[in-house]
Amino acid sequence: MAQIRDVSRRAGVSPATVSRAFSDPGKLSKDTLQRVLKAAEDLDYKPSSLAQVFRGKRTNSVLVLVPDLANVLFARVLSGIERIASENGFHLLVSDTKDDTDVEKAGLEMVETHRADGVIQLGERGLKQLHKDGNACKIPFVHAIETGEPVPYPTVKIDNFAASEAMATYLMALGHRRIGVIAGLRDRRVTNERLNGFRKALGSFGVAFDPTLVEYGPYSMAGGAQSGLRLLSRHRDITALFTMSDEIAIGAIRTALDLGLKLPEDLSVTGFDNIEFGKYCTPPLTTVMQPAERIGEVAMTLMCNLLRDEMTGDAQQTLATELVIRSSARRLS
Amino acid sequence: MAQIRDVSRRAGVSPATVSRAFSDPGKLSKDTLQRVLKAAEDLDYKPSSLAQVFRGKRTNSVLVLVPDLANVLFARVLSGIERIASENGFHLLVSDTKDDTDVEKAGLEMVETHRADGVIQLGERGLKQLHKDGNACKIPFVHAIETGEPVPYPTVKIDNFAASEAMATYLMALGHRRIGVIAGLRDRRVTNERLNGFRKALGSFGVAFDPTLVEYGPYSMAGGAQSGLRLLSRHRDITALFTMSDEIAIGAIRTALDLGLKLPEDLSVTGFDNIEFGKYCTPPLTTVMQPAERIGEVAMTLMCNLLRDEMTGDAQQTLATELVIRSSARRLS
DNA sequence: AGATTCTATACAATCGGTTTCATTGCAAGT
DNA sequence: ACTTGCAATGAAACCGATTGTATAGAATCT
């Protein structure tokens, strides 16, 4: 690939002039500009972005730490991030962390070693441990889909408590009182927040919370199927299942059907996230809409502001959720 | 962040020695090595990866061109790519092309401008147009999930023709003769290959191909639902639906159910890809397993070889598919 | 005309490492 | 004692662009 020197020689000017021909053409005389552009064209010259970045100390890339790339929800968030990134001329580096602290630390080092300008982390895990170092704070960092612990960096999230409360209230309003809960992983904040929202709704209706009606497990279809089986075989009187993700719900529905239950007649099931498949389920899934793409867009927008030193708007963004009523939950008859 | 000069000063050595302390410690005396390492530790020095890359002209990053990041299949392929990349110390740049040629070209320029060492493209579209330039050939390029046109770069794919033939044969063996086809986009090679496989199977059973039984549409649930509606309302005698993706199948199933059909009693449906949701569908989806993660792994492995100039093994890889028999297709009664 | 300003361009430093080549010092060989 | 060889280290070039400063020539002013 031709370099700036080749072009400058061919045009009979200095490398500086060639550089300016691209970065600040107004500074050059018409004649010189012509010659330089012609020479660059002839040699198919493209400035080495790497050299530019090295000189300027701005990589124009942002690293995204994703706990699981194959996860539908994260994929959608990533898609939102990508849109805003490309609109603003940023490249995206992507790393699948598998919730591994070492990988996350390596990610932060990418900024320290000038491979990326900032880091967007998706999911539960924040910078807790790394934060104590103090210097980690200096890294432009945005956290998306996190769960509301007060932190000193911008975050984008939904109000899990309120959304869960709304969904549980809906279920109660339909007359359900024995509601099984298929929760996510036990140690996750998001799980606790959603559980607390659920309990709040229960309380509002004067119903006591029964811990034996809660089953914890992974946020996956397989997890939902297993937890569902345990819960349904333990409690025959359950009339509704409040689950903490659409995938869990879909797994639980499979189990319920396999157990010979009729849905939604015998059992109401609700999800969380509103992934596309929920709409095509049988029965179509009543769930909480989580604006995944939008979360990604907002996260990347915050990152742009951060990198431009224009941290204007509110840095702790809570996006609105919405109840999506379909037919997997119905009035208790 | 401390630089190499700071460390060298503190350790009382030259920058060259500090550099060697990291890249080739054996070359240094025990004493010096100790001092340098101590100084680096004290200053929390980390070599600027950017400067290293600039000097060495190897970015250790690979760009992945994904037509749609939110697509389940691509997300899984990406996940496989990521695993191999991180195992081999490569960073991943990701770009959502939306099948836009300009974005694809910009991707190739990333290599020419030294931001990436190579490009992995996912999906149908190859380098056709860019190839004529000739110079594009010099870019380390791997194409995954493509469709078998002879090309001068490594590819990873499945045998769409054979897989479709196998699935169609299975359907015929179950006694189905009036089989509706919900195809993907009309202009895609993958669509034609799968259709040809289907026709081959038909021919083997001496059944004539009826073009009116084919409906084209996007590879999505919405597309499947729409095409399904058109097909089922046009032809009441269809006993099975051969669809070209699981998403299409899931959409079509929704439509069939909404039409009041009983599945699989009244209608058999088959998918393609074996996405996880198929297992939890109602009825669980009979489909063709496409090894998405594996495709990604192989693609990235090929890229590694390419970048190491060890293009040993076969560059045109065709991975095995498998019929996944569940219950959405059954014997015609 | 001579002084002053402005314009267009060149020169050279710079970004932060790596690497080649040269140099020094010490041990082994003759 | 004098070379020879090797190990350890430093000096400086280099990667390919950008940019601050200097300068020559043209234009403007007095």
C-alpha cells in the first residue's frame, strides 16, 4: 500500500502537504491540492488509520464486554450499540466475557494500552473489584442492563422492581393467588430486584409471600424447564407462573404442556424481556417489554458524550418498560 | 500511564532493555531483569499495545462482517468465532453490515489502513464486486455461511442441497405428497440451493414439482407467518410445510394454529438451522441441525492459518448437518 | 522603494515502543 | 599476554502519519 511519502514524491510536495490535503484542504492552493489528489488517486493511497491513531491517541474504538454473545437479549443490545457507534464513526471491539473476571480485566487493559477509548459492559457484573484500584475510574466506562447499585459511572437500565411489580399486580388482578415464581440465578441482583417487585405486589393485595413457591435457576430455556418441573410437581395448586425471563417462560411452558396441562386454561405463565419468539409461542407470551436495542443505543450515546467530555444529560438512565399483554395469562376461572 | 522511558529511567537502563525485559527476558542478566521488573511494577507500567502494533504492523484483530447482529444464527456463529479468536490472542472487531455494500467496502479498508489483519464475512454476500479490483484478493478473507459459488478464498459452509434433500426425503417417506414450501428471499443462492435439494427429493419419489406450492419471503418469523398464511389459504390440500429456516417455521406454525389447524395432526412442519427455540416450540420442531458455533470456530481457525501463512488443510470446508427429528412432522394418516 | 502582512509550503519533532547494530567487559582458548 | 567469543547493554533508526514553527515569496501598506 502506498504511503504518504510516495504520494508526496509523486506530487512533488512534502508529506505535510499531503496530510493537509486530506485534513484541511482549504489551506492549500488550488493547484497543489489538485496535484496531490491526483497523485493519491493514482497510487490508490489511503492514510494508515493505525498511524493516525498512534499519533492522535484516539482509537475511535469502543470495547463491548458481553457476558454471552449467543444470548438473544445481549445480541439485541449489541445491535443497538453498533448502530450508534457506526453513526458516530466508532469501531466496535467485542469480547465474550463468560462472566470471567480475568477477561473483564483484560478488557479494561485494552483502554490502558490504547487499543480502545472506552468500555461498555453489559449485564449484571460491574467494576466493583476493579474499582478499588482507583485508576479504573479514569477509564471511560458505561454499564448497561445493570441493576441499580449506586456507582460512579453512567448506567442504562430498566426499573426491574417496578416492572415486576406491575406484572405481578396484573396477575393478581386476574385473580391468581397461588403464583409460582421461576426466578433467575439466586445471587444476581436482578433476580432479587424482580423478586422484591413481585413481593411488593403480593403485599398490596394482602397476600403472604410463600418462599416455597420460588424456584431459582439459570436464565435459559433449559433452566426454565427444570425449575418449572420442580415447582409444578411440588405444588399442584399453582394457578400462575411468574418467570423472570422469556426464555425461562418458554422452557416452563414446554414442561407444563408435557405434564399435560392446558395453557392458559390450567396455568397462566408470564415472561420478562419481550424477545421476538414470545409473540409466536403457543400460547403467545404475556411479558414485560425491555427495550433492548434502545438500551444499547443509549449506552453508546452516553459513551460518545463521555469521550467528547460532554457528560451533559443524566448519566443514570432508567428506560421505561411496558406490559405486553398476550394470551399466556388469563383470568382465573 | 507510565511509559517505557519512565521505567528505563527508574531502573537505570535504556528503553531497549525494558522492551527486552518483556519480549525476551532470557537476554537480560538476572539482576537487570529484576530491577526492570520492579520498576515496571512500581510504576504500574503496561506497554502501549497501540505503539507495539504500530511498530510491528500486526494488529492482532480480525473484523467480522455480520449482516444482522440480532439474528440468532449469526450471533451463534459470532460466538464460535470469538472463542477461537480469544484462544489465539486475537481481538474481534464487529460490524453490522445490513447487507450494505458500502459498509462491506469500509470493512475491507480497515485492513488496508491497518486497523485489522483480516476480514471474516458472514452470510450470503461475498466479495464479488470488490474482487475485480484484484487487490482485494490480497486481503486475508474468510467467508462463512456462504453458498458454494467457486471463490478464490477460504469458505465454511454446509451442504444446503443435501440437507434439504434429506429433509424433503424424510417428509416424503412419511407419506406427504402435497408439500408447501416456505422459501426464503427469492434472490438468494441459499434459497435456490435448498429449493433444488427439495426438488431432487421430489423427483426421487416421482412426484412433480408444483411451483404454486412455493412461497418466498424473508428469513424471519414475521415472514414465515405471512407466507404461511398465503400458502395455506391458497392450498387447502397441503399436508406438510417444508420451510427454509426455524424462524420461518415458527412463524408458519403460529399462523397454522391461528387458522385452527391441529399440529402435527393436520399439518407437518419442518424447519432449518436448529435454533434452540425449536426444541421448546409447540410442537417441538423437526429441523436440520446447522452447526453454527462450529462454523464460526472453523472460520476463525482458517483465518488464523491464513494470517500465519500456514494455509495447510482444505480451505473450502463443508460441515456436516443432521436431521433433528422431533414431533412437528409426523406420518400422514 | 522599503516595511509589513499574509499565504503556501517545507522542515523536523513527535507519538511509544521495537530492533538492528555497535560497544563494552569478561571469560575462555592459544 | 593476546586474541577470540559471547553475553549484556546502549544508541539510534524506524514504523507513517500529524502539526508547530520557520521561511520564501507575494500582496498590501506607507
